[in-house]
Amino acid sequence: MRGIFRRCAAFVAACAVLVGLGVGMGLGVVRAQNNQAGNGFRISPVRSEYTIDKGASETMVVTLENPTAGPISAKAVTNNFIASDKEDGEPRLILDESAQQPANNFKSLVGPLPDVVLKPGQKREISVTINVPKDANSGGYYGAIRFVPSDGREGGNVALTASVGSIVLVRVPGNLTEKLSLVQLAASQQGKTKSFITGGDVSIATRLKNVGNIHVQPFGKVQVKGMFGKVVAEYELNSTDPRANILPNSIRRFEDGVAKPKPFWFGRYTVTANIGYSQGSGDFITAKSSFWYLPTWFLILLLILIAAIVGAVFWFRSGRGGGRSRRIRKY
């Protein structure tokens, strides 16, 4: 009898541990549309990337459009940007002219730009020359060419919301280190990582940190496998065109939705990621994590089963076992 009771208790404890797995386990830079509009302006491209050697230059052409029915006068402004504290890849523009600028100052590569006057419906192409001095630092230079209304107030939210800009990332070759490290790979729902999921769609959160000194574009394949090693879902990481960047000393979170595990059943699922990021060395990150998919109906059934087993044990001990004890005493 004690052996039966111990086995039942062990089963209940194992189920509790299984459910408890969901409590504690858990194992970019520019987002833009094709056109950007603000206060009647439209600008393209919204993002450009260049590799410029020291002592060389590159000319980018920005197209500014006035889609309104009235004339617009625009002032050109150049700003540096850095990675924000968020992990969504949005850049943080340095609008305060008195603030400390990055060591690799994008503004120092771009000369003064003239104001632009646009008639209703008019488009104009503005040439922006990016000059890299021979004694420039190697690494990344990150900035934005913005156009604001001529009467806009710089340094405040008014100018920022009314402006349109073209993001520019410049790579100056030299002693560069491309290096990513994996911060987290886990299942996720509604932005929260989980290792125990009871239903609904599943996303995979991949958090990567750039520990090098130049921006990189991660890529690779992520697979989700069931309990018997069958691939139930897979996708390409950072598959946008162009791919998103991760700036140095920043973390970027990629969250990609996958279909419900097939077959739709309970069990343990394994996430495997093979991620590349280097242009030349072929460095890869291989990572693996797991999560449990236990639908609500399964948990209810499990609780009913546990209750039935516990009830049967108590019935056996208090009923049948008690009668046997009475017969022994009578004898």
C-alpha cells in the first residue's frame, strides 16, 4: 500500500514540476517605409548605406516632394544618431547642438546644404556629398539628412514631428570588429517570453547584442521541432529587404510569429537558430532552447486524472483497507 501511495505522490510531484517549467525557464537598426511624409513633405530614399574609403567621397541623391496644393520652403539639417535604449531598432537623433557628439561624427562628413523651395506638386533632387578625410577614424558613421519647414523650431518636438529625413549609415574600412552575441532565444506571446504555453499562437524572440565596433545585419534560419524531431515551423531571421542593422553596443530584438505547432498536441518543442552576421569571416551563432505547449484541455484532464488517483488511494485506505484491519482485530 505504501508503494502505491509513493508512486501516486511521485506522479503528482512530476506533474507539478512539469507545470512549473512555465514559470522560470526562458532561455534591430532602422525601420522605414518606402516614403516618409511630414508636414506635406515626402522624401526618398529613407535609408542609404555606403562603404567609403578614407580620402574618398560618395554622392547621394535625395528626392524631396511637395504633394500639397501650396508652396513649401524647407531647411536642410544634418544630425547624428545613436542606438536608443529600446530594442526595436529605432535610432535616437541627437537634436541638441550643444550635446556631445559621437567620436565618429557623421555631421563632419557632410557640408552645408542649401534651403529648398518647392512649388505645389514639385519634386527636387538634392545632391549630398559625403567626404571621408584621410585621417578619419575607421568604423561606422550614423546620421540623418532632415528637411524641416523654414520656420520650424529646431531642438524641440515640433521640428522633429514636422520633419522628414533620410537615414545614412557609412562604413569606413579599417580595423573593424564584427561580433554578435546571443542574449536570448525563447518562445514568446504578446511580447513576453515563456517556456510554458497553454494555447494560442507562438512567436520566437531572438535578442542579439552587437559587441563589435561596426553595424551588422544578422541573417539565418530558425526551426521549431516537435518531440520526435519533426520540423513543425521554420523561417528566415531578419528577412526584410533591406535587412535591419544592429548598431554597436546595442541589443536588437527580433520577434517572428510561427503557426501553432502541428500536430496540434501537447509536448515539448525545441527551437534551433543558426545565425550569421559577418561579411567576410563566416562567423555563426548556433543556439537552442525549448518550451512546453500544453493546451488548457490537457491541463484540465490532467487535474481530473490526478484528483481521481488521489481519491482512489484515500478510498482504498479508508474503505477496503479499514475493513481488513477490523477483520484482523476481530479475529
